[in-house]
Amino acid sequence: MEWPILAVSLAAAVALVELARRLLARAGRKWSLARHLVEHCTWPGFTVAILSVVAVEVPFGAWADRIVGLLMIAAVTWLVTQAAYAVTDVILDRLTLIEGDRNRRARRIMTQIGLLRRVATAVIVVVALGVILFSFPEVRALGAGLLASAGIAGAVVGIAAQSTLGNMLAGLQLAFSDALRLDDVVVVNKEWGRIEELTLTYVVLRLWDERRLVLPVSYFTTNPFENWTRRGSQVLAVVLLKVDWQVPVERVREELYSFIQTNPLWDQKDWTLQVTDVLDNGLVELRALMSAADSASAWDLKCDVREHLVKYLRENHPDALPRYRVETP
């Protein structure tokens, strides 16, 4: 081995990767794939280049050559995985810019891509581990015996991993049936929140008070839950008021419309105020209904309307405030 030749070869390999990185970085100003390749593949590329030169130029012994070969397989696996992430990041970047009615479809695709690249990463790693194992002659010699016992081993592993496999299949079912997507608003066990993370084995629900509820994926295929954004993000806000029979309904309706017209949370689509019930204790129930672009806006709009109507009735129509009538003999 001639050290000067090795040094020149290493320098040439590193320089070649650096040249490719700079060219991609320049192209990344207009080509998003090039930018993501630079972000993900720079260090894996340097590692593969260096190991390639070492494997070719340095005459190690048998065990050292095997170790270098294993490192080379690991580095190539790292590079392929990162390249796959770079390609999918291009699609995810475009989807995150979509708003409005198309956002629901974009979130569905984002959920599916996220799960697919986890599956792809797992497959790549498993294939790499298989290549590593079969690079040992001892393992290849055991191949026939392993294949002969594959049926029994598969049955044992299947029984042992039944819960894990069930969760993985449930995750794929949720993603591709469009039952659940990232950023969906759901109610689970009376807990309101948004889907923050959806993997092959678990779902993370970010609750309204910033707590995180972590559930197995199989929960959503075996238990009922509410999805408020299944067909769209628009949500109706409902305010119920129990008031006296003397309430001037028409004036309250006019006041509601006047207020929501000035409130930016109302999406200018639907609204109404109706008497929905007559109660036995001398009260009537008013229901104010307003539409909002999403669940967060609907919650804030509902609170604003309730506060405004209570203030309006107290200051302008005190006779309409709730009161209970009692007859005395």
C-alpha cells in the first residue's frame, strides 16, 4: 500500500462529492429536489466515498476486509434511505402550501406518504441486514436449515408479534381508507384534539390544553371516535341560551347578525338563531348557530357570541334574563 496514492484517492473522492454538493446546492435555488438531496445526502455521500476508497486501496486482512464491507453496506443503506426521504420531502413541501378546500386531500396524501416512507425505510433496513448476514459464509451454510424451519419459525413469530402486526396493518388501513389524517380534529373519549403524529403503531393526539394523548393505531379501528374534519374543515359553532319567555327573539337575532358581521372568525356563510325548546320552568331555549373555517375558529367564535349576547340581554333586555316563577296559595 502506498500512502501517497491513498491520500490522493481520498482527496479526489472527497473533492468529487464536494463538487456534486456545490452543484446541487446551486441548482437547489430553483430545483427543490436538489436542495433536499444536499440536506439529506451530504454526509452519507462523504461516508460512502471514503469507504469505497479504503475498500479498494487498503489491503486489509480477512476480518478487516469484512468489517469494511459491513460498514460499506451500512453506509449505502444510509445513503439510499436519505435519498428516499429527499424525494418525498419534495412532495411534502408542495402539499404544505395547499390551503382551503384542497387542504383535506393534501393532508391525506401527507399521511400516506409519511407511513409509506416509514415502511420503505423498514424494508431497506431489513434487506441491508439480510445482505450483512449472508455476507458471512457460516450464515450461508445455514441457509438450507433456516429455509426448512421457516414455516415453524414464521408461525411462532406471527403468534408472538400478533399485536404489533395488527397495529401496523391498522395504521395502513387508517391512512389509505382516509378515515384519519394528520391535523384532523377528533374527539376521543370526550377529549378534543388534533392528530399530531400518525405512525404504523401509534397515534399522538394534541389536546386543546397542549397535553398529548398517545393511543395505539388499533384503537381507531375498533372503537368509535368523532372526526370533525372528515369531509372538510368547516365547523358549525352552536351557542345555547336559556332565557325568559319575554325575550325579544327578533331583536336578539338582529343583534347576533350585526355582531358576527364584524367578527373575523365568521366565514360569512351560515348563521341562524332559533327557539329550539320550551322548558317547563318558564324558560325558552335559544340556539345561535354560526359557521367557521375550522374548529379552533369555531370555538373562539362561540365564546365571543355567547359573551356578547349575555351582555346585550343584561344591558338592553333585563326582563329576558332567566327567572323562575313560583305560585303561592
